[in-house]
Amino acid sequence: MTGAANHLLIAPVVLPLVAGAALMMFDERRHTLKALINAVSTLLMLVLAVHLLGMADSGAADGGAMTGVYLLGNWPAPFGIVLVLDRLSALMLVLGALLALAALVFALARWHRGGPHFHTLFQFLLMGVNGAVLTGDLFNLFVFFEVMLAASYGLALHGSGPARVKAGLHYIAINLAASSLFLIGVALIYGTTGTLNMADLAARIPQVPEADRMLLHAGAALLGIAFLVKAGMWPLCFWLPTTYTAAAAPVAAVFAILSKVGIYILLRLSLLLFGVTAGASSGFGASWLFVGGLLTLAFGAIGMLSSQSMGRLAGFSIITSSGTLMAAIGLSNAGVTSGALFYMVSSTLTVSAFFLLIELIERAQDPSMDELAAFTAPDEEAGVDAEDEVGVVIPGTLAVLGICFAGCGLLLAGLPPLSGFIGKFALLTAMLSPIGAEPNSTIAASTWIFFALLILSGLAAMIAMVRAGIRTFWAPAEGPAVPRVRLIEIMPVAFLLVLCVGMSIQGGALMRYMDATAQSLHAPSAYIENVLEAPRVGHDNGKETAP
């Protein structure tokens, strides 16, 4: 990647940064203008992410596992800051942009007026997410992680209310503690290796003296705990169902990507730093991650069965998804990783749609649960109230909500023919026929446990969703009230579910992409070489070249 195309790598960070800064310049009462800026920036972000995904796929196919390395300040790695684009980071950019667009459109109906600085915080959250998946060194990973968390603190409190404030304060406290562990872990790793560049770390870890290896592992363990808190590993996930349930619907929908950022970092670092080329540190933490994933998966399934509200059901669905992905990472098999990536995209889209749908359904159950019904902040430039409708009320509301709820149920349970089934089937197939295994080799007992838990978690999700559906759409003798659902609110839900249907139809093409992504992750030599040998602008291996 050369010329102007190379500068696109920093655009996912610069675009939301500029948009967020611009939004701070306008009075909070100018809702329409701020909404327009946010919507344009988010839409551009999606277009840019899709373009980068195409570049990553075609570029990697032409020349290996790496597509682009951006040297900020034109300083070579490992001395300068680098942004790295490959198939995995491009996939995360697209997934984050899709969730952001759906959540924002839903919020434009009413929620964006429910508190100050919604649009600004929204853009800064995107900046943090995009930077975290693109950065190539641990220190700037910490910086972007903190930008993401700082914005999420404000969004978690958006809309006020005692339950939201209480859950938000718990969320802030646990993440501040995790950030402290992050810094300590980074310090230990830097003290033992002398670098924080991920590619340089991968090259130096095999040469770490045995006397220092315990400190290196301690730093990596502390770093891992910080990411496991965000990913929602048991028993560090106690904050997640409460926080996500209390958050505003569009906030909870976009928060679905945050736990996957933790999963992304665990996947990236475990295979890059402690993969097959890590010498004595090869496989460090994999068994712990696998066991923790199994426990998280079991806890999430039990939590779904015990949930008496749909919000907590959605929260425990995230925990179940995270447990599945952590156990898959712990197996350290390319085929399992490929299936896990497909499952990750499908489950994230589904849970995000479910969070949006829950608010619409709860209006039918109890109109008093409509938190914004009495919200009357005036709009400066238009002179309208926040109660004014955005869009039209859709006909056949309960039928539409019921269809969307059924779609979410099929996806969460992993039933055919939708993408949830394809993702789980790919995982199960890869576990029974692992890449590189001898023919007729014995499958480990731990793998059979994972196999059983994955199936039982789907059964738990199906039971929980059927029970919730009966209570909502069937059980009331007088029938549920008909909520006032606007077209702009149901469109994002339908959009996310249609994407899952599209994943089912294009399952073959997507699985090929996931297979290529997994193969490059499990063979990180190309990543290391491309980052450390990336030429500066005006230089090519030490020789002057034309800019």
C-alpha cells in the first residue's frame, strides 16, 4: 500500500476525532446540527471501513498476511508509533461501524436528546475502538483503550436515573482498576524486553533470559486480566449484565463491540506474542484462557436461564458469547479460530439488535417504562420539542416486533438456517477435525466438554427466549398494548438482522475470509516482518526514494 492510499489507515482515528472535536463547539440545544454531523461522520466511517476491508483482503491475497503499516511521524518501528491494517483489524473496523450506525439511527428518534454530549461521546468512543484495533504497540493500545473507556463512562450514564447512575459508577470503578493492572503489566513487559511494539516484542520474547521470563509472564498475566475484565470472563463479569441492562438502548447496542475489543486483543496478543515461535513462552496462558472460557460459557448459560428480564438475558448472552470465544482462542487451532471469528460477528450483530428491540417491546408491556415520554428539551434552531416524532409510526407493530424477536431467538440459540448456526457448526466441526491432527487421533476430554457446553448453551438460549416470548406476546389475557414504534426505531433492528441473514447466504465467502484471517494469525512471521521492515516515506531500506 503506497501513496495516498496509505494515509487511509489513520483516517478511522482522525475522522471521529475531528468530528467529536467539532461537535464540542456547538451548543447542546442544537440537536439537529449535531445529529447531522454525527450521522455523516459515522456513515463515512462505515464506507471507509468497508473500503479498508477490501484493501486488506485483496492486498493480503497478493502479498501475504499484511496489507499496510502506517508510521506516524515517519519514525521507523519499533521506535515510532505504528498503525497496522490486516484482515482481522479491518473486520473489527467494519463490525464497529455497523453497530455504531444502527445505534445512532435508533438514538435519533429520541435518545440523543436524553442527556448532554451524546454525539461527542459517541464519536470519541468510535475513535477509541478504531485506534485499539489498529495500533501496533502496547502503550498506544493503552491510550486508545482509555479514550474508549472514558467515552463509555459518559455514555453509560446517558439519560440519568438512579439505576443507571449506580450501575455506571460500578462500571467506572471496575474499569479503573483494570486500567491500573494494564499499566503495571505494560511496565513489567517493557522492563524485561525493552520494547512495547507488538512485532518487536514477538521477535524479542524468545530471547528473553530465563531469569527474566517469570517477570515477563507476570506482566503478560496482569495485562491479560485487564482485557479479560472488558471481555467479560467469569468471575470478572459481575458488572456486565447490570451495566448493559441499565444503559440506554442505543448505548447498550454499541457497547456490544466493547467486549469484542477485549476478545480481539486477547486473540491478537496470544497468537503474536505467545504463539508457536515464542520459544519457552509458547502457549503461555492458553490453558487458563480455555478453562476460563468454559467456566464463562457455563455461567452465561445459567445466567440466561435464570434471567427474569430481557435486558439481563441480553447481558448474559454477551457473557456466553465471550466464553465461547475465549475457549476457542485457548485451543490455539486455526480452524477453531476461523469458526470463532464467524461466530463473533454473528453474535455481536444479534445481541446489538436485541438490545434495541428490548426497549420497543417493553413499551408494549408497560408504557410507564418509556423513560423519555416526558422529556421536553427545546431545540434551539428548530423550536421543536423532543417529544416530536421522528419518522412515522409503523402499522402491524406487534407482528413486526414478534418477527424480529423470533429472529433474535434463532440467532442466539444457533438454530438453522441463520448465521448463528453456521458459526457454531464451524466451531464444532473444527473441534472434531482439528487442523494438523493425525488421522483417527483421539479428541481430548476437554474438547468434548467444550463441545457439550456449546450445545447446551444454545439450548439454554432457546429456552430463555421462548419463555420471554410467551410472557411478552402470548401470556397476557388482555393482550399486550400496542406501542408507538417509529420506523426509524425498527429500521436499525431489521438492518442488523438482515445482515445476519446475509451472512447465512454468503456463508461460503465469509468463511473463506475467516479462514485466511485465522491462518495469518497463527503464522505471524509476515506480520512481524512487515511492521519491522516498513519503509519510511522518502526511504526504502535505507536508500532515498521519491516521496
